[in-house]
Amino acid sequence: MTALLDTNSVTSSLAARGITVFERGWLSSNNVLLLGDGPSALVDSGYCTHVDQTLLLVQEALQGRPLDLLLNTHLHSDHCGGNAGLQKVFPRLKTLIPPGQATSVADWDPVALTYEPTGQSCPAFKHQGTIRPGDVIQLGRAAWEVHAAKGHDPHSVILFQRESRILISADALWENGFGIVFPELEGIDAFDDVSNTLDLIEGLAPCIVIPGHGSVFLDTAGALKRARSRLDQFVSDPAKHRRHALKVLIKFKLLEWQSVSFENLLHWYRSTPYISAIEQRSSSTNEQDLQDSLQGLINELGASRALRIESSHIYNA
């Protein structure tokens, strides 16, 4: 593989290495299926409302073969919401997760795992082991390195295949940015972690990047430049990051619902603890302030064509 590989040959190049990428919509993370002489493996399982589609995609690609391993790069609901469904269909499936939240999974604590606070869903699943930074694990035809990727999530990992220089970057790097820096929303300094992870990826120098969301891409240098520019904006104006996070959480919920009345969205907005924490609401926050805040966010999402409004009803766009 060379840096001159063009976009049209990416799919066939990955397929030649036993790698199939299921590019999903933004409600579900991309899924990466790895097949070969070693254990068959799926990296990330999407959101729970898409589990039937996830199962169909995986089973069609397996063509009757078993699925041996399921790996989660991190435990946000859009990356592990299909775990329970896959475990039911593949009873011998071994699920591996980053170690940081293993106790919360074993005890199944949806608050500690942030599903309840963010107003998202994730059916309970079990894990049989962990993947730790520094591990090298056989997936399909090749050995993959596990690297820590703090920032978006303090426990996240990325996977790198050194010989072919293929990176599964999860939400640490997309073609046009990276995932919300959730620790920052919780009062924990983490922008430096994002920067360090971007430096790590630059050092790995991947030729092909399989992101957690969006299309597979080749221009790592361009993606890193755009990610650092966005990070600089958030560092200089943390309020911009918080507002961006609010809009992302609203858009994510709208992707799930597809349409909702303003009144029902306001109820969700009012009652979701994570949103209340981001807005740093006080007990004296009144209803009109909440309505005005939500309306302003909706207007911005509408202006960017992320949603449309018709007669007080809000539709995903």
C-alpha cells in the first residue's frame, strides 16, 4: 500500500485484507468487520435502534461463518448499542471493551455509563475481557495494535495495523473533526488529551483512516489540520464547545426520533441531566429561559440545514 492510493481503490484494498467497513448514518457508528485466518471480529456495533440492520449487514458478510470477537473502541451508546443483539445471535461471541468502565458494565450501571444522563438507550450487555493500550491482538488476517485515545472519551482506544498502515480511529479523528470532548463538559480538563491523541495519530502516519463516523479517508494530514483548527477554537472559547455539544445531543436525539413536536423536545431538553449540566442551570432557571435556549439552538441547527421546522414540528434533515 502506498500514499498514492486513490479513493476509488480503497474498498478493494481493504477487502483484499479481509476488512469490510459498514458506513452507517450518524446515529450509529461505523462497523468494521475483519475476516481471515485469525478470529473473525467486529469493531463497534452501532446504536440500539439500528440493531436489526447491523445484524443483517454482519450476517450477510459472514456468509454462515461465526463471529468470534466483538470489540468496542469506547462505550458511548452509538458504538455499543448493538452489543446485546449480537450476543443473542452469536452465543459464543467474546466481547472485549476498554478497561476503564468494565466494572460499570459488569454491574450494569446506566448512570455511570452516561446512558440515562444523556437521554440515550443501550440494552445491557456482558463482556468477557478487555482490550488495553499496548496490546497487540489478532483480528482476521492481521495483528492490530491497541493505542489509548483520550479526549473524546477518557477510556477510548484506536486500532492500528502497522504493516498496511490502516487506522480505526473511532471518534478520535474524523475527516472533518472529532467527537465532543465529553470530559470537558464534566469539568475535567481534556483538550490537551485531544491534542496528544492527534499527535499520536500523526506519528502513526496511517495511509487509510476508518473513522467512527463518516467515510473512510486517505488525507490524514488534511484531517489533522482541520481537527487542530477546531480544537484551537474550542480551547480559546470553551463556551463554543459547550454550545456545539448541545446541538450535537439534540441532533442525535432527532436522528433517533426523526420528528418531534417542540413541546416534546422541550420536555426531553428540560429533563435530561447531561444537558442541564452543560448549560450549568441553577434551580432558579425559569421555563421561558429554557424555551428561549432551546429555540435558539433549533434555529442554529435549522440554519445549518441539520433540521427543518414546519408548524411548530421539528423534522430531521
